[in-house]
Amino acid sequence: MTRLITIFLMQAVVISTATAGLPSLRNGMRVTDLRCEYLCDPIGIDVERPRLSWKLQSHRRGQKQTAYQILVATDREMLDDDRADLWNTGKVDSDQSIHVTYAGRSLTSRTRCHWKVRIWDERDKPGAFSDVAVWEMGLLSPGDWQARWISAPATGEQAATAAQAETAAPQPAPLFRKSFIFSKQPRQARIYICGLGYYELRLNGAKVGDHVLDPAFTRYDRRVLYVTYDVTDQLAKGSNALGVILGNGWYNMHTRAVWNFDQAPWRDRPVLLCQLEVTFDDGSQRTIASDGTWRVSTGPIVFDSIRNGETYDARLEKEGWDTAECRDENWPLAAVDAGPQGTLSAQMMPPIKVTQTLEPVKLTEPKDGVYVFDMGQNLAGRARLKVSGPAGTRIAMKYAERLHKNGTIDQQEIGQHIKSGEAQTDTYILKGEGTEVWEPRFVYHGFQYVQVTGLPKKPSLETLCARVAHTAFDRAGTFACSNELFNRIQTNTLWSYVSNFHGYPTDCPHREKNGWTGDAHLAAETGLYNFHSASAYAKWMDDLKDEQRDSGELPGIVPTSGWGYHWGNGPAWDSAYVLIPWYLYQYRGDTRILAEHYERLKRYVDYLTSKAEDHIVSIGLGDWAPAKSKTPEKVTSTGYYYCDALIVSKTAGLLGKSDDARKYGELALRIRDAFNRAFYNAQTGLYDGGTQTAMSCALYHGLVPPGEQPKVVGNLVEMIEKNDGHLDAGILGTKYLIDALTAHGRADVVYRMATQTTYPSWGRWLEEGATTLWEQWDGKASRNHIMFGHVSAWFYQTLAGIRLGDDTVAFKHIVIRPQLLGDVEWVRAEHESMYGTIKSAWKIREGDKFHLEITLPPNTTATVYVPSDKQTFITEGPDYIHSGEHVQFVGMKNGRVVFEVESGTYEFTSNLPR
């Protein structure tokens, strides 16, 4: 028997840190990371049959789940005794560990559900139960709300109607309070709150929670979100007080910009709905609800507008206003208000938070009394000011991402569409009492530089810092490699992604803050590799559902006040509504989102059909921000029409709707044939004039006839080579090029494009000092956009080789196929899938020794492709690899040895071709 010398498998000596030190387990597996609707121990959810997921950890190979048991109980002690009064599944023979739908007793409002799981392994051996997790139901019915919507009483100019409000003076942010006395000790307390546009909730003199800019923006006349807090520890027997500050946010856009949110159909004065429910030690209950007995006044926030900024006059502070000691008998009573028309729904996504604080790296004084703080990083958030001086001193902080040549900030680009008020300007007026520290509450800005004027004395670097704020996603991935250019591109992509997610995905955090649909879907796969963003995308899909017209038409931005239906939309943008649910199915195994939106997705494809002529769709935006060449919109629009029809057909098949599956599948075939008749020249092998975008569009969407693919790919590669290895595409074509070339075996061409440092390229941006991704290849527009960010997904899929397996979803079966490109000598990547952590790390040693270490979470399998010297392998044979436990040798394919591998950690070593 020959021995395998150049390729061998050895037991891993490094175990995942997530499993190191695990106690001895009955079946070698531990159930961890219990989730309900993607969230950890959520309270206040309103899904009546929530889905439950868990992960498995083990230091052994080949571990898999063959059965599970879930216990759900209203009482923790009952669950500790392995009893359940809500749901006991018994032993269920299934390997399903994600999105198991609750099927126990009907759940009612406020029900607190304690749950745990145990599983049986591949030997049918049961393990120990997991630690206990919880979820808690919110308020499921309008009748659960005793609270009334309230607002500040309207008098004088405040009485202007929404239509008249454009010319009315902006009103200070109202302060609401309610004091109350408990004669008993609270045992449990919940607050359910919706404050529009934004709120800050305070209880007994302290802020509740760490959310900012709550609740997330929605179309308020269709849907409004409430948030639930556990405030048990902030209440006490005796006197207590609730306080709420309201900001305008998107609900009351009283300043003007070209997108007309000042004319939104929902626009009105800020309103509050707040309900505190308390259970005492003796089991009795009490509810404190917003109503006409609450008191209201004004405070120090005298101006706030989401695109303009915030003005805070510290002289107007009401010390202790949110405490029980405050005397409020002279405060006016709140007005009971009709409130928004939208349905109240639970906010079931990560909130916006301040996630980090950055100190400035440089301070300059380009003019007398004008100070510019350079944060060294383009970001979304706001500044925190630390200052002392005389009362009445007015300090202005203006935010920008560029500087003029004279060193002052340049707001021309980011302020060009604002029609009233200043752009991105916060103002603080001192009260003159020692050191004063302030940051705004109800705005965020996009910036690298903060220009400060009005300071009473020369500042230092300690005078100001940046507070980074965005939707607080947990990380789902890490990537690093030996190519520092790629590492910097990855870092910039992450900054742009989080800078452009504040309850919904945006284009930029400064100029617009709009939910451009095209930007969102182009970055969605990058987002899902890097962040746990599924629940936030699910919320945004509800926003699209709320916005879609009966005709099926969608606008270019969501949410919208009505702008974006006449320009800015079309299939290349609107297809976010079809693509993102499909990505959530592919990457997270989410079928419910497809089922919930299916009829709307059909409606959208039917709308496109109504606009098509001979199955060609010509409406909408095309390849935005191209480097040089322009591609006709009808090419890209028809490409997405085909893609959407195909996804609807596949979705119908998943949902058991065979007639629809056939109908839309046949439609897709007709679109494909029409596309090729209209745009393909079989003699030249070119699509519509031969732009890179047109060619890669056809390949990316699978529209090229199989027999023509080599010719089309060859022509595309030749175009790129003639362009000195540079791409020539906009935001659509860039994603097409990355994926289409890689899929057709030319990842080397993508590598060459991605490593360029001259125009147009990511590298050129870096050469010019970029710390985020930019909107235009020439850098003339916004410098914090995410729409060119798909390259990060390529890093994971191609360099690290972590890909979805064929015919499976959510990385149940994984493909590990790293590609060795250019000067890359090592790669390390991890992705936290629904099943657990996937790792791929490889390096090249001594010039031709390839070493690959992988980790596959329990309950998954993988196909692993190991690059190898084919001749040596054939000479030595595969016999030794056949003896590897949990590994099966499959064969050779395109210079790689292929293995089928079960879960665990493995190391492969091979010789590379010389």
C-alpha cells in the first residue's frame, strides 16, 4: 500500500476557543447561544409563534444532532425540575436546530417564557439540557394598552397644522413627567414605550437603558415601533418619577430638504405613548399610563432636526425634573392626542447605541477662533463637548468629511440638498457652572472633522471626542490576510456598513440619510457575512411592505414621504425587496420571511411585467456611478426582472405553490430568451456594445446560454486587460464583475482589479486617505457610502473560501475552497453561522507548502478543496487519507484534492505546483 506523503491529514492541535475548557459532556456536545427570533433573551416581542434556534459546541469531530427536546415553562423553578407547562416537545427525531417554530400553548401578552434544549447525538445518546434562556411577549392587542398618546399642549404658533408647520418656529423638545408612590416593594416592572420622533426615557433621575435614537424609523402612518424595558431595578418602594424627552426625528421634519419629509403624510407634533406595569411582592399589580394627568414643560433642547442638528441651551435645564422630588404643580397638563395612524408593533431588532468613543488625532486652528478636530476616521455619530466658560457663551460644532484648502471644513457636498437651516451643526450654550459636558441626543452626523467656534479659551485634544452611533449589531465575521491593501479595504467596508445602518440601511450618514434600496441590496451579503443583521433586515422588509403600492410599485428610498416614485427607483433598486428575503433564506435559513412577503413579491414581479415590452424592462436607474462607460438601463433592469421572476418561482416551490412556481419559472425563461434576442450578438460574443457591466450582468444573472459562456467570459477578460486590469463599472457592474468572474474561474482577474491603486479602484481611495468607502470612483461626492462594499463578501467567499454549499442553506453544508491569488500568503477568517463558528485559515510556507486549518461547527458538514500538486498526488495515491476519521477522499478537481468532511477541526497540508 502506497503512503500519501504530500497530502496528509492530522488531528488538530488547536481547539476553538469557544469550546476550550468545556466540562465533560454526556454526549460530547453542549447546547449554547439560545436565540428567539434571532435575539438573545428578548423581551416585548409580538410574534405569537416565535422561532427558536441554538448552537452546539464540541471538541470532538463528527458531532451531529439527531433529535432534540425543548421545554418551555412560565416558571423558572418548574423548568429547573425539567417540567414544562407551555411546551414539551418530547424527543423529536430531527437535526433541525434553527428556526424551530414554537407550537405549544397559545401565548398571551406579557407571558414570560423560560426555555431550554437538549439534543441527542449521532449515537442516539442524549446530552444535558442547556442553560435556561427566556423570551417575553409584548402587548399583542390594542386592548392591552391603557396608555393614551399625549403631546405638549398646542397654543399660538404651536397650533399650526402640519401643512402650516413649515413656516412655524421650531418648538423646544418637550419634557413629560409623572410622579407616583408605591406602598409596596416592586418585584417586576416593565415599561412599554413609543416616543415619536425619538425619545429618551428616564426613571428616578437616571436614563433607562443604553438605546439612542429610539424607536427605529418607519412609515408612521402604517407602522410604529414600541420598545420594552425591564425597569425592576430602577423602581423602589415610596416615591418614584418617570420622565421622557421627545425629539422630532423623522416624525416631525420641520426643516426642508429636496426629499420633502416636511410634507410627510404622518407629520405632526412629537407624541408619547408610555405604559409602566408593576407587579409587587404580594402579587398585586399597578399600571402607570400616559394620559392627560401627566405634566409637560420645555427644557434645554431648543432645536433638533435630524439633518440639521441640535441646539442645547444649558441655562434652561430643569435640575431634577425627572426625579420624584421635582415640584411640577405649575407645569401644564399634557394634551391627549390622536397619535399616529400606524399599527403598534414591537421593535425586534438591535437598537441604535453609542458603540465606541474616538479621541481626535489632530487639532488645528485654520483661522483665529476656528478650531478643527480631526477624528482620523470617517464615521456616523456625534461629538461630545467638554468645556467651561461664562453663562450664555454660544459654541457651534459643525461636522464635515472634507476640508477646504485653508483647513476649514467643507460642507458643500453634504449640505447641497438642505433647503432650510444649517447642515450638521450642533450648538451648545453654556450655563456657566464649572466643567460642562454635553452631547446631542436626537441627531447623528456623518463626519471626520468637527469645526468648533465660540470657545471661551483655546481647546485641547481633550475638549472634544466622537461618539460612534449606529444599529448595534454583534459581529458575525472576521477577515484578515497578508495583503495589507485588502485588510484596509475590509476595515473601510465595515466602517461604511455600520455608518449606514440606523434602524434601516442608508446611502450616507450626512447628506441624505435615506434608505436607498439599491445601496442596501448590493451590500446585503457583505452585511450578513460580517454582522448579525438579519433581524434588522427583517424590519426593513416590513418597511418595504408598508410602502409598496397596490400596483406593486416601489420607491427608490424606504421609508419615504412619497419621494422616489418618479425618479430613483426601478428594478435595479426595487429588487431589494426580492433579493434581501432571498439572502436571508440562503444565509440564515429563514423561510418565514419568504412566506410573509410572498404575495407582495409576486405583486412586484407582476408590476414589472406590466411595464415590460416583449419582456424587456427599460424603466429605472441603471449602473449608478460608473467609472467611464455607461450601460443602457434596459440591460440591467431586465437582468433584475429575470432574477426576480426566478426567485419568486423558487420561493413558490419552497412554499408548495406549484402553479406559481411553474408560472414564474416559465416567465423567467421567456425573459432570458428575450434578453439574448435583444442584447446579445452571437458573432462578436458581446452584450449591448460590450461594456463590462453589460457583459458581467448577463453572466451574473445566468442569462448567457451555456455554449456561449466561454466566449463571453473571454471577451470580458480581454476588455479588462485592455483597461490595464481595471474595472470600468458602477455599483451594479462592480458586484456583477466580482461574482461572475469568480464563478467562471477567473478570480485572478478580480484579484488584479481589487489590488489596483490607480483610478478607478478601492486602492486609489486608500491612497487619497479614505477610511470608509466612497460614493464615486473619483471621490467627488459622498465619502461614506457602502454600495461598493461587496468586495468584503468576496474576501470571505474566495480568499478564505467560506461559501454556502449547493442545495443547502444557512451553512448547513459548507464549501471550503480557498483560492490562492497573487501575493496573498495567508488568510484567516471566521463566520458565525446559524450553526456556529466556521473557520478557515491557510498559509503558504517555504514557497510551496500549503497548510489549511478549518473548523466546522457540530451539526454541519463540508466539502473541502485543498490545492495540490496533481502529479505528486497521482504518484503517491490516496490510501492514507482513506483512514482519516470523519474525512472521505472524493477525488481531484481542477488542481485541488476534494474531501467530504464532518464537523470538527482539521489541518490539511499539501505541496503546491512549482
